Amino acid sequence: MGKPMSKSVIVVGTGNAALCAALAALEGGARVTLLEKADKSLSGGNTKYTAGAMRFAYDGADDLLPLLRNPEDPRVKRADFGSYTTEKFANDLLGFNDGRPLSEEQEALVHQSGATLRWLASHGVKFEPIYSRQSFEKDGRHVFWGGLTLAAENEGVGLFDMELAAVERLGGTVRYNSAVTGLVTDAGRVCGVQIGQERLLADAVILACGGFEANGALRVKHMGENWEAAKVRGTPHNTGDGLLMALELGAADYGLYSGCHATPMDLHMADFGNLELPPGERKNYRKISYFLGVMLNAHGARFVDEGANFRNYTYAQYGAAILEQPGQFAWQVFDSKTYDLLYDEYRFKDAHFVKADRLEDLIAQMSGVDQAAASETLARYNAAVDQTTGFDPTVLDGKATVGLNPPKSNWAQTLDQGPFYAYPVTGGITFTYGGLKVDAEGRVLTGGGDHIKGLFACGEILGGVFYAGYPGGSGLTSGAVFGRRAGQGAAGS
């Protein structure tokens, strides 16, 4: 008997989820073609715009060492990585579910996260500890906090490069400038895609082409008018094309369409992310050190508990909260006691801020803000700070305000040491939460629970993975977990 012909698989997209899907399908013996809407320079979806951090369950340092590019780095011996169990990961996700139990997708994310990272490492994707953003030095050691310890070498660009190299080593090919405009079906089965006038056939199609965050009309439709003003942190190409194609075939809409991953961003950044910046600078329009200061809206009022938790657990909601404020902006205010602790993004060459030696002079420069109300708010805040508890940014230190609404539950320090700094911010959208429903093999499901033959999906196009927010670093891990699953399913279909 002759050797059976390998299946052909089309992957729509070239981001992290798409590349993981392609890698898994190639492992399964399939012939794989990836189709990219953008040209080569803008390929990679949102992956290239990220800092490359990936959250996953691990028991201790011994689980991390095999994943590292340089386990002999002397800093590794001085690092307290702690552990991040599946139970902790699950509880962290539950904290963002607004009372919902873990979804099937969240269960899969938690329990497959560690194995997926090890799988990536086996294909040459290597990682490094996030010393600069996820640890503080304490007693000569790097103390990691919040359960997020590793990022891909060279951040999101490095993750893309390493995953693409692995795909190409196994024989996968990429076509650029190849926007998919439709799905081809035969007798109820998806058997290819339309690229303009061209028809490309395959045994299976995997949609890994992102959410609808770059489509202003869909943002307004599903999320409300405030979201018209959102800055798009990543690619301008994630306009919901694959989602709309699947829905036209009867796919079920699933998950929280009104929700998204959002982040406080520089108010004056461009409307979309900037790939022209070096990889290490692409995250610099974020402004996520708010936990070290306070945020004021146009009415001069605070509107969130800036110290509710580590910023990994709050920035997605607080980016959205800023868009709910009058004018869709806020100011982040700091004094000199914490200035050196602010992330490097605050000293970025293109960062917008005002500075003054006196707090009242700073407030006078904060355009669009009710200055009298801002002065009163900051005076009340300073008076409410507990002076008996020590400040410690490595833990939830309990240094809080007393009798203030909203409170600041941790890291509350009086703003009393000049010079003072204020940064104008708005909300930036990374990706949307509503999408498609898939089964355990990554097959797209209809509203009746049947799968659409030949059609698979993974990445940001999936619903049910996140709801009111998520612990930082979960997005890339989700793309890898469900990308691997979709690739395996497509190769075996």
C-alpha cells in the first residue's frame, strides 16, 4: 500500500496563535500554508506589539530553567521565582469572571499552559525572566511577584521570529498580501478560502486572524460609543474579517462581546501601534505604573482604587475605566518618592507629561481638568494616607488610605515631595473577548452545537476565554494553547 497523502491545512493569520497552529499541524504530518493579510513588515498580528510575557503554571525554578535561553545568567541564582500553581492560575481567572465559574476554555488554558510552554521550548522558542517589570530587588535578590515570570527572548518580535523559524524548519510556507475574503464550501464542508478572485483549496482551514478591535464600527456596535475613541495598541488589520465569515456560515457567537483587553495608554500616541519602533520600545506608550500614584479624571476626581492589586490584575480593567470618564482621558500623578520606580515607559522619548516643583503648579498644567476639584481631591487623598504602615512594592503591603472613596488599598503614599509629574492617558484596546465557540479539537461550532466541518479557530477570535479582564500574560499563552489544539485537530480531521 502506498503512503497516505498528507492533509493540506490553510492557516489564516501569522500571529502567535496562527504559528502555533501551523507548528502543531506540521507535527501532525499536514502540509501547511499560512495566509497573511498584511505585507511582510506588518505580519504577525498583535504578537509583535507585545512584550512577549506568557503566564503559565509552574511549581518552582526547576520548571523554568529548561525554558530559559541563558540559565547560567548569574541573576538566575539570585532570583526568587516562587511558584504559580494551576490552582492559583484558576483563582486568578475566577477573579475576573464577575461570578461566573471557569469556562471550558479557561480550564483548558490553566491545565495546558505549562505543557504548551515546554512544547514551544522544544521547538527552539526560548524565554528570559522579566527582571525589569515583574521583580523588585530586595536584600540583593530579584523577588518576582504576581505569578508572571518569563517572556519570550526579544519580546513579541522574538516570539514571532522563533515560532516562524520553527514553522519554516518543518516545511510551512507563508503568503503575504493575501487577505482572505471568503470561505469556500462544498456540501456543507469548508474546503478552502477565497483570496480576491483566487480560490485556494485545502482539507481544513484554521481561522487565527484576530478579533475586531481595529474595526471602529464593530467596537461601537458591541462595546458602546466610548470605544470609538480607543487607541488600538496593535495591528490595524484585526478588523473581524474571519469572525464575520464564520458567523455567515452559521457559527455561534460566544463569549463577552462587550469586553476586551484594555490598557492605560499615552493620550497623545498614534491611533495604532507603531512597529517602526525597536522591539523594546513598542510597549512604551503604555502607562501602567498608576499603582504608585493616583489617577484623576476631567472632574478632578479619582475613579478607581489604584492599589487594589498588582498591576497585572488591574490594568485591563483600568484601561476600560479611563474610557468611561468624561472626555475619555485621565491624568496619572506621581511625586519624586516613586519616580525612580516608574517603568521605563514613563521616561520614553515620546512620553507626554508635565512637571512642576509644587503640586499646585502641576495641577495648573493638567489640561482639561477641574483644577479646584483636583486640588481638593489630592488634599483629601494625602490626609487619608495611613502613615503607620511601611511602603513595600514587592508585596500587597496594606499601606492604604483611611475613610476615602474610592480607597487606595496598597502602596498609598502622600504626594508631598517635588518635583511632581503628571501623565495624560486614555484607554488602549489590545483585543476583544467575544468570538467563536470551538470544541476540544478546535472545530468551530454552530449555535446548535454541531461543528462546521473543515473549519477550526484559535487565538483572539475565540470567545469564552476572558470576561471582565485577565491576569497579564494570559493572552499569548491562550493563543499558544488553543493554536496547538487547532493545529492538531486540523491535521487529524
